[in-house]
Amino acid sequence: MNVSRIGIMTSGGDAPGMNAAVRASVRMADHLGLEVVGIRDGYQGLLNGQIITIEPHQLDGIERLGGTILGTSRSAEFRTPQGLEGALEQLNRQNIEALIVIGGEGSFQGAHTLHRRGFPVVGVPASIDNDVGGTAVAIGVDTAINTALDAIDRLRDTAAAFRRAFVVEVMGRHSGWIALQAAIASGAEMVLIPEVPVPIETVLHRMREMKASGKSHFVLVAAEGISPTAAEIHAHLSQGGSVGFESRLTILGHIQRGGSPTAFDRLLAARLAARAVEELKAGRSGTVIGLRAMKTVVTPLDEVITEPHQFDPETYRFAEILAG
């Protein structure tokens, strides 16, 4: 496989560090003598022919920006047989010989369908939920955790001042990674994640225990995908679930997706994206570039889409030990 022109897209949910990945891939491609084009708005943009030329000098300073200069979207059309054919037709029409997809689990499902049709593609994991296989950590995770941590630290100040319980919902529909890491780092009294269902009676019991032990306030960090939800727990506390604390609910929401990426995320993005370009230049594709033991590693797309990032019970046990 002799590649001379590659396309780069960001797809799915945005993650801090995506711009740093775009910049690094363009810089490495230029170094290796490859032509680069950007695809706006993910797979939907590909179907619509939204292709732009990118020159290295156009990307100065973007590594510090959140979001993605290429835009992103989720495309139901691409997931149809007609959509796949349309994407392959656009790639051929634009003389794009290989593709780098910067995104998460759903984006890699799309990359895998292109790979199965024989089109060269390499994935770069970017997802604040850290639910992508093939890597210990995805681009954007560190920034999202630090954003959540900053908010929780501030909320603890007011929780202590008013002797209240704060229920803080962070992102994580199916993954409790942000909640776990932010809870450990912030010294939260309790953490709830989708991987370990906890009945509301256990939550109330923990709060009563903490109150009886002399605790003046209580911070509960909850992933958005738990059941009962953070809002339901707060409602129960507010409607007579007497635990000795007045409850307040804070939903951090999409604030965790934005903002300038941390140094770790910028460096991670640069390393993974540059390696992706090197793999395509060497004629290797159908893979995802990840980080394990601080080294870049290559994992087949087949494995990544069938083996998502695994939940670590030991981290949850550690959070439980440190809680309170």
C-alpha cells in the first residue's frame, strides 16, 4: 500500500485534545511527504463531500483549544449500506487513499466497516468516558477529570460552609471512569458508577453513618448512567429521606467536554496521532493507536470494537477504602 494523500476526521462526541491530534497528524504527514485533507463534521461531512485542504501553518496554536476545528457529528446515514457506499465513493472521488479517524467507540465501528471493505484506516481514541478498547487512556479523559475535580473542590467549600450534602453528577453513561477518578482525587465521601449498582438504601445508610461519625458535610459523586439517577437520589433526600444533611444537586454536564486540554492530553494526542500517520505511511492499517505502560501500541480494529475498555474492580475498591 503506497499512500500519498490521507484524510483526517474527528467524529462522535468532542474531547479536549482533538485539535492537538489534528495538528500532530498534519505535521507528521508533512514531515513524511504526505498530502493531508480535513473532513468536516465526521462521517456525515464525508458523505456531504465537506473536504478541505490543510496546511501546517494554518494550525498554529490550535493545540490549546478545546472542541475540534474540523467539527464533529453522529451520522445515522453512514451506518446504512447506502451510506457506506456513498462514503467510499466520496473517498475515491477526493483521491483520499487512507483515513485517520479521531473519535470513540461509535466512530471506530464506522472505521471498522471501511476497513472490512478494504479501505485503509487507523483510529486514534478520543473519548472523555474512557470506554474505548486498545488503550489505557483516551484523549480528553485527563482534562475532563480535572474539570470535574475543580468543580467538586469548589462545591465542597460551600458544602462545608452550609453543612450540606452535595450530589454531583458527572458524565459517564456506561462508564464510571470520570466519577471514580474524580471521587478519589477530591476525597468524596461516596461514588456511584454504572458498573456497580447500589440501592438507594445503601446511600442513605452511608450518609447516616457519616453524620453520626461527626461529618459536617457529604459529597457524593455519581456517573450519569447510574440507577437510580443522581436526580432521583437528590429528590429522595429532599422529600423526607432524613439523613441529617440538607441536599443539593449539581449536574456538571457538557462543561466536562470543553476547555483547554491539559498538558497530558496534548502530549497524548500528539503521540497517538503522529504514530497513526507513521503506520499509514508504512502501509499498515485496520488498527487503533493506543497508550499502554506509557508506550504507543497498535491494536487491530477487530479487537477494539469487540473488547471495550474493561472496568477495574480494584480501582472501585480503592475508592471505597478512601471514601470518608
